[in-house]
Amino acid sequence: MPLSDLSIRNAKPRAKPYKLSDSAGLYLQVMPTGAKLWRMKYRILGREKKLSLGKYPDVSLKKARDDRDAARSLLADGGDPSVEKKREAHARQLSADTTFLALADEYIDKCAEDGLSTVTTTKAKWLVSCLGRDIWERPIADIQPFELLGAVRKIEKAGKRETAKRALSLCSRIFRYAVATGRADRDITPDLRGALKAPRVKHYAALLQPAQVGGLLRAIDEFDGQPATKWALKLAPHVFVRPGELRQAEWSEIDLDKSVWRIPGERMKMKREHVVPLSRQSVEILTEAKSVTGRGKFVFPAMTTKLRPMSENTLNAALRRMGYSADEMTSHGFRSTASTLLNESGLWSPDAIERALAHGEANGLRAAYHRGAYWDERVRMAQWWSDYLDGLRRSAAH
């Protein structure tokens, strides 16, 4: 007698599993736990097999019968319902493993294992998050150029042109990884070349007149903020490094006896170690700082804890307190000041200045040559520059 919903609901668990038959091989197995499981019994090539069809009431009586009929139709065509079910489950798992988000996570994890910095991998994850769920959940091989364009244009329309550009560049690397690992046929991002608006060029405000620089140096001398902030402000004009490289400086990188600061590649924009010659004035500033912060990890620790470096807004906030607006001077502007005035002096080769600024060199052999060839000139230039800054400071006092 076929089952009914009422007979199924009234079925009570027993000490051992038991069956309630429906028809054409379909039955319900009632477990001691109270679970009620749909099963189908069938024969193929003389062997009896069983097919699991789900759990009642998640799978209704009608759905169980429809699934049984579909399985019997497959049997009639020479197929095996159990094998087909495993194939479908594998396809679903494969689809889940080949979504854009799955490939992005896998690629970023690989980059981390290859030595990419935590800062860079965190930024990559953030860029992926900006693309949105419509892209995340799609099998990467099925994503069409217009779909990816729609995702990056949402970022662009929010006024984040540079972020949109970086997100598309990351997508290209993820697609190439998917191609290399057999999960996609091609990188579709070249199809989008020219589709995004060009990012607005960002210029960092800087003081470029010697008299203005002298006034800034005098203002730094008179700054009454936190000691670590003042030391960072005093050192910044002398060493040409980026603000992030300065504020994250660690004592283990600095050899005051040899007047050298070695910034590891993972903290550099170009991912190569950058060696900074320290002038006499730079060593004096660092020696003073070491008497206070030298027992900790960071040269310029945060105000609230020695376990973290100074925050990225500290130096700019200090410049604002000193009366310099964002349109006049920024912490990044110290690099522009040095680059401009050193080039205008005519005393130093442009290549030595570029090396001091740690600007990238496309040719690897040429870059390696530059790192060694211009070291002596950079040492002389660092001392000349610090002496020049001292002269500007003295002139501003009159």
C-alpha cells in the first residue's frame, strides 16, 4: 500500500531501523533517532543497489516519487542513478572550487606563501571585496567581459578610479592563475582595455623654494608635539624615504656605527631592499631617538603602544598643527622637495638621485648596476644635502 503524508508523520522510531514501502522500489527508512530517510532500491547488471533521495520532510513524498521516476527513466536508458548522483555532486563541488572568489582566495594565499607582504595581500583581499557578490559567486570560466566591466565600473562610479584600475589589474592576475591551473580558458581583462576612465593623477603638495624649506625646518624645531613625532619630522627631510617606510622603521634595520639604514624589500614599493646612507645629522637625530625608543621594535612607535608604529596620519596631522595646509605640504612632499632641489643644484647625477628616492628601474641588470655604482655618490650627496638643509634653517632664522 503506497505511503501517505499522514502515515509518514505517524511513523514512530523503534529500537532498530525499519522500512515503510511506497511503490516501484521507493521506501522510507525510519531511524531510531527519529530521522526519516528516503531510499530507492533498484537492480543494475544483476546487482541490487540503493539510492539515497534525501530526508523527510525536507524532501516531500511527491518530490521523492518524482526523483524515483527520474532515476527509473535513467535506468531505462542504461544509466546508473548512483553513479550519476556522484557525478552531479562532484560537478557542484568543482563549480564551488572554481568560483571567482575561490580562485581569488587561492591566488592570494599562494602570493602570501611566495613571500608577498601582509599589507599587500590584505589590500588584494580588499580589492576583491570591492567587486561584489555578483562576480564572487560566478564560475570564473563563465564570467563574460561585460560582467567584469560592470563590477569595476561600480567602483569607478563611486569616485574611486585608481581603485577600479587596481581591481582590474588584480583580476587579470587571478584570471591568468586560473588559466595556468586549468580553471579558465583565457584572461578576459584585455578585452576591457580602455573601458575605464583614467585615474586622476595625484600630486603630493611640497615646498620647492629654498626659503620656504628653511621656514619649515625652523617650524619643525619649534614643534611641541610628541617626541617620536618630532624626531620623525626632523629625520624626514634628510632621508628621502616614503612616509610608510619612515614611520615603520625598526631599530634592527639601522646601524648607527656604519651610518646605514637597510629597509627590507617587503616594506618597499618595488619589493627590493633599499639601503639609505645616513648623514651625520641623521645619525644625531636617530641617536637621540634611540635613547628613548631604542628598547622597543620601532624607531617611531605609536603614541598609545610601543608594539605598533606611528599611524599613517601622524606626520600630516603634525604639519597641519604647524600651520601647513594639505595644499602646501604633505609628509610625502619631503621627497619632492629633495628631488627638485637636488636636481636644481646640478651637483649630482640624476641616476644617483633616482636611486636615493628608490624609484624603480625596469631593467633588472641596470637596476643592480645602479645600486652599486652610485653608492659613493649617494653617501656624499646625503651629507651635502643635510648640510644644505642646515644652511636653509640658519637663513630662515634671520
